[in-house]
Amino acid sequence: MTFLETVRLQHNKVALALHKVREGSGRPILLLHGLGEDATRVAATGPAWAGPVWALDRSEEHTSELQSPCNLVCRLLLEKK
């Protein structure tokens, strides 16, 4: 899946990537995914929605190897300090 646009966001020590999946008119929708998944899988099965569709990732998730949910939770907890 190729995203139309990616906006990099920073929240404290957490880097996020906001991907524009599909253009549309009307209200936008934000797709979220579970731990260990990435936006490409969620976006590929996106909803029948008339408005723009966006998906959110930790910035490295969509380009790195699939990480276990346990590792991601540990990393998030460590980054909060």
C-alpha cells in the first residue's frame, strides 16, 4: 500500500506517522490498529467511507519488522519516563 501523504508528528518521546490513505469529501475518519500491526494492513481493508481516510502509526512501525505487542508495550512504558 502506498500512502498519498505522510505527516510526521512528535508527542513527547513518541514519534508518530499520520498517513493519508484515501481522498474524499466530507468528514474524515482516522483508522487505528492494534499492537504489533501497522497502518498498511488496516488501510487495505478500510471502511466504505465517503470522506478522507487517515491511518496512524508509530513512525517506525510501517517500515520495520513486525514487532511483538509485548516489546511495544515495554518500549512505550520506558519512553514515558
